[in-house]
Amino acid sequence: MADENPFFKPYDTPHGTPPFDKIKIEHYEPAFDEAIRQQKVEIEAIASNPFAPTFQNTIAAMEYSGEMLNRVSGVFFNLLGAESNDEMMMISQRLSPKLSEHSNNINLNEKLFARVKTVYDNRLASDLLPEQIRLVEKYYEQFENSGATLSSEDKETYRKLSMELSKASLDFGQNNLKETNKFEMLLTDEADLAGLPESVLDAAVAKARAKGKEGWMFDLSAPSYIGFMKYSTRRDLREKLYMAYNTKSVMGGEFDNQANIQKIVNLRLQLARLLGYKNYAAYALKDRMAKNEEGVYNLLDRLARAYGETARREVEEVQGYAAKMEGKPIEIQSWDWSFYSDKLKDERFDLNDEMTRPYFELENVKKGVFGLATDLYGLTFVKNPQIPVYHPEVEAFDVMDANGDFLAVLFTDFHPREGKRSGAWMSSFKSQFIKNGADSRPHITIVMNFTRPTETKPALLTFDEVETFLHEFGHALHGMLAKSTYETLSGTSVYRDFVELPSQVMENWLVEKEYLDKFAFHYQTGEKMPAGLVQKIINAANYNTGYLTFRQLSFGYLDMAWHTLEQPFDGDVREFEQKAMLPVKLLPVVPGTSMSTAFGHIFSGGYAAGYYSYKWAEVLDADAFAAFKENGIFDKKTAQSFRVNVLEKGNTEEPMALYKRFRGHEPTVDALLERNGVK
């Protein structure tokens, strides 16, 4: 019955958060159908309005349409990533063509586009506010990018291509998740566990028991995979796990993604060509700070030159160390890198994850991460058990501003589960906007795959996991502090190569003693992290900076290679990939492996022709953090300027204008090179 479906009425929950305790899987499809029907009626009313087109009766009316669809989508697609199952995946397959068709029906509606175009053509002479002009331009671009200016015949082609692309991207992501979940390595012989620390073993025992098995289980989830690759002295088992991880969806079988890649890149090329661009990158980059492929390659090539010598030296050093450790020459393979480089780091800096882990107990880390927002922006976080959550491990917090005003709801979801895709991300169940003078505050979620607690220990995180937490929390701040009138321009709805600035800048605090002293306490003794250990973290901050930069650049080059194709692709995925990554290849190619078939960022996420954004934003974040270093890392004035000029503004202005208002100048690559010690 419709009246029993929680999506059919306003949510009766704290702050209007989703009533997860009442939402059942059978509610989604009827809710989507009704939500699509409602927005169709709203859009038809706008398109058929007998009055002359204005900002209010056309652009604002479109902006506020589809309220129910936003609510249902916000829940379904977030849970599809964080708490999925086969039934959810099947629903998403059925929804994909419906939603593509609905979107196309709006963007290819000629009467509607004629009204939008009229408002667009008169935007500068209509007494509109700057934010309203920006919104008009975004809607016009959305129509233009979605084929509104095409001939009738080409519009039909656009519909077909976009629906096929949507389905292929969905298939890619689901294959990836299923392939990841499929692999298990159960060890029952203690000899196979050589080198593994207690924390990794405890987690492996817990994983085996959860599956009703005895022994130590390892899989392809991040804490399990990374821990084994870093510590296991069993080279044969490292190779086995590495091959499982790096041959995901490329070995044939039902979850193979090679055909999906071919389909996705060719459909993207066809769409770009249809819209008048030479390739997909040209189409995607016009709304980015980089502007075009030349801007992207300038950055990638410059960083490849700047870090090349350092990267090659680091590989030689690890190679030499491995030979010394083994007492014979050894050619390092990809499954060796993590093991030997970590051992060298341990020897050189007397530092490894097991030394810092006891000081990064999850509850303390939460206080430290939330506390940074308190120190910088005056925010407070109060757990609210009245807010329904979608899994018992999820927590919900009321976020309050310095003056006591309610700012946002923050959901946190920390540990791997079978229904959760790998990686870490921030999203929203509802973004911020202002309607009828009322500021509707956002509901933000951050999802991670961190080390679980065990029977004997709480969740003790690695340094990298704490850094990831800070990164996603930076995205969350961008969403929570949003102060826009229109949802389309709110929070993280910014250019892809600007969105990583608020997240990456947060990582900088983690190598500052003044910050670590606030929360890095030993989980048993309560003692602060010793000054000597903090100094080791600082000393080791640039360890393998060249290698890691080359790794990121290789992903950027691969992404650009796929999206600068000007002819349909019908080659071998692995060969294409190897050629694309060659300029920054440091270790021998491993036959049979493929990055592309599991490269969710670009084939099922939003980073197509945009993976370079991480390095672009790193240039920005190093330059931005230099302002905090100059004025004090907890300086309220600098933080307030960053909040007002960057975090609150969303996409209401050009990102470079916002950045310059905060920093006083355009960013240069110098601060990054200096921070990494390669200048």
C-alpha cells in the first residue's frame, strides 16, 4: 500500500533524516515510479506555462522540482554502495534505463529548453543576483551537454547512447564488487603466517570465524589485503594475493569487465562526437579548472619531470635493500614493493604501522578528527541515538555551529562488510539549500573500510587510515558548511578538480605534533604519542614520495589515454593500459594483470577524464596549507577565511576566484615540491 511506503510522506524523524528503520527493499521501485511521475507533471507545467519565461517560473521552478526523486535516490544509491545485496543490484539494473529515460525526457524537452534559453539569453539584463546568473548558466550548460541543441534524429541517438552508457557503468561497478567479494584465502598452517603482526592475525581469525571457518582468512578488502602485502614474508602468498587483486574482472568469466570498458569508452566517444567534441576529454574538461587536455598533460608531465629522479632513486634503494635482506640479487616485483619498502622504512626511520597503531584507537581518532573542526571552525558533534541508521555499526551525529545553531547531520560508517564496495567516500542523503527563506541543512555521510575491532582489541587504525578519515571528513565539511541558495550549486557540487581541495588540505595536519598531541593517546595507558615517535612520523612523511607520485600519475595518464581516444577502441585492454602507463612505469609489468578492469573511479564513478584532479588539488592543498603554516595551524582567522571563501561557497562562483580570495594569489606547484622535499 502506498500509505505504508515511508517515501510517500514527509519523514517524521529528527531533522527529517531518512527513516531507515521503516524502509524495506520492496519500497524502492514503487517510490521511484511515483517520484518520476511527480517530476514529469512538474516539468510539464513549467514547459507549458503560458507566461513569458523568467528566472522564477522556469529556472527556480526546475530547481525545486523532483523533491521526492531526490529523497528516494539519496537513500537508494547511497545504500547501493554501502549496504548492498543482490536484490538491490537487480533493482538498480531495472532502474537504470528508467532514470536515464526520465533525465533525457527533461533535457531533450524542446519547449522546456526554449524557455531556459530565453532566460539564459537575457540573464545579464534581468537584475538577477550573481548566484542566480550562475544557476541559469549551469542549467543551460546541462541542456547543451545533454543534447538539447541537436537535431531530432541526433537527439534520439543521444537518448540511446546515454541509456546504454548508464547501464554499462552500472554493470562495471557491480562486476567489480562481486569479483572482490568472491576471493578468499584461508590459511590453516601457521608456517603460512610468517611475518604477520598480531593485529593482522586477529583480524584474519575474526574474518574466518564470521564465515564459520577455522584458520586465518584474507580477502581483497583494504585492511586485509594491505596488511598481508606489507608484512607477510611468504613471497609466494603475496604473489597469490596480488594476482587475485590485480586480475579482478580481467580473467574471463561472468564478472569480466573488458567488454564493459570497450563499451563505455566507445559510447563516451560517440556522445562527445555527437555534441561536437573531438574526444570525451574535450567534452568533460571544459567545466574544470584545467580547461582542456593540454592543461591536464602540462600538469602530469611537469610532475613526472619533477619527481622522476626521486622516484627512480627510491626504487633503486628498495631494490638494494631487498638484495641485502635476502643475501642475493632480487628483481623486485609489484607484490614485493609494499613488503621491502616498509622494511626499509622501518630500518631507516624506525617506524612502522604497528608502532603507531596503538595510538590511533578509532574512538580517539574520531575525537581528533571532529576536534580539528572544533579548533578551526567552532563546530561540535553530538551523537544522536534517536536518528535511524541503515546498519547497527553506523553512527549519526548532530553537528552544531559555534553559536549553537544546528548545522548538519553526519553519518559515519567505518568498517568493511560484504555489501559495501571498497574504498572510502563522502556523500549526502540531502544537500543544503534555502527555500522560502528557510535554510534546509544537509545530511552528510562518510563511508570507510577501516580495520575492525577484534575480540581482544578495539579498532586500531593505521596511519594511512587516519589520513583517509581526515580526507573524507574534509569532503564532509564542504557539504556540512554549505551556504548556497540553490542545491545545484551547494557544497561539493563544484568542478571535479576543485572538489579534492577541502579534503586533501585536511591531511596536512596529521604530520603536525601540535595536532597529534590532541588525540594520539595509547589505547591502554592513555599516554600521548611520544615526541620521538611523532618526530619519526614527520621525518618519514616524504618517504617514497616519488614512487607514490608516479603511481598517482600513472592512473592519471591511464584515465586520459582512455578518454583522449579519437577512434573506437577494439584492442586489448591490458596492452593499451601498459602503453598508457609506460612514461611513469617503475616496476616490471606483471603479465595478465589489469588496473583498468577495476578502475571504478573512471568507469563507474564520476572521475572520467578527471583522475588528474587528485594531483591538481594537491598543488592547491599544499599552497593553501602554507597559509596555515604561516599564520599558525589552528589560526581562527585563516580558518574563517577558508570557510567563508571556499567551504561555504560551493559552485556559486568560479573556483579560481574563490581560491584567490582566500590565498591572495593563484596557486603554484612550488609549495607541493617544497613539502615533498623535491624542490
